Amino acid sequence: MGILAPLFFIVLQALQVIVSPIPGEATGFLGGYLFGEALGLVYSTIGLTLGSVAAFAIGRWLGAHYVQNFVKKETWDKLGFIVEAEGAILCFMIFLIPGLPKDIVCYLFGISPMPILVFAVVSGLGRIPGTWVLSAQGAHTATGNYVYVIVITAIVVAVALPLYYYRNRIVTWFHGKSTPPPPGLVERLDTKKRDP
């Protein structure tokens, strides 16, 4: 792709958020492998942020009723409280914790009261640690520095495993901190969306 390679990669990263089945771990690793650790991180972050904002906007455009039907019931039951959330800290933590369906979460935040600019900044920052790890792994695999790849992977597993293991408890804790969704929430949000 020559000089268009970064643009193509950014679009690929954005699409992997919007079209969830594309594996984000593979594309993050690929960015580091092709462009190096720093540029891989920059290009991935730009693409992931653009894709997250696009999914957020789609969720807001479709409204709560359609997003609820789009999301698996298990995910809605566990993370549906996000639709009442406005907190930047909650958003940051959800994007930081491994094992949560971040692509789907973008659609859920789209039907929350959170402003799109706040979401763009916080979700982008929350994705950076994981994105950096993938870029570093890809870059050092490309240069044949496998010892670094093994060491960084071991450190990340040691830090991420407890977060992954307790992810449901952490989400439940945040759910407990938020106001329980009142009856008729989906209908109210859809009505609000249709109002001028």
C-alpha cells in the first residue's frame, strides 16, 4: 500500500470496532509488526478512537430499543446499566479492564447521556495500555526480539489476570454505584431520541 498503508490500517482498526467479529488483538499486533511500536500505537489509537466514536454515534442514532435487540441478552443484563451512566471514570475503567466486550460497549454508551466528546477522549485513553502492549509485541516480534515479547507478555498477564478474573465483580460494583434503571427506560430513551 506504500504511503497509504497507515491510512488503510487506521480504517481497518476503525472497522474492527464497528464490525465486532474482526479480532482487535490481531490488528493491534499487526500495527506494531508493520509500523513499529510507536507508530503502531499511534495508528491503532486513531483507528480505535474513530471506530469507537462511530459505534457510539450509531448507537445514539438507532436508539435504545434497537441497541438492546442488537446486544446479546447476557451482555445487556450485565452492562445495560451503562445507558444511565455519565461518568468518565466508569467509561475509562470499562475500556481498561480486559475481557469486557469493548466494541459492544461503544453502542451502549451511545444511548447513555454521556457527551460524545467525553466518550471519545476517555475511551481512547482507556484503550491505550492494551493497544501499547499489542503494538510492542508486534514490533519486537518483527525484529526477532522474542525475549522482550515473552517478558512483556508475562508482566501483562500478571497484571491483567486479576482484572480479568474479577471483571464481573468490578462491573457489579460499578452497577451498584449507579442508579438502577427505572421501568420503561428503553421507551423513554427512544422517545427522547425522536424529540426535536
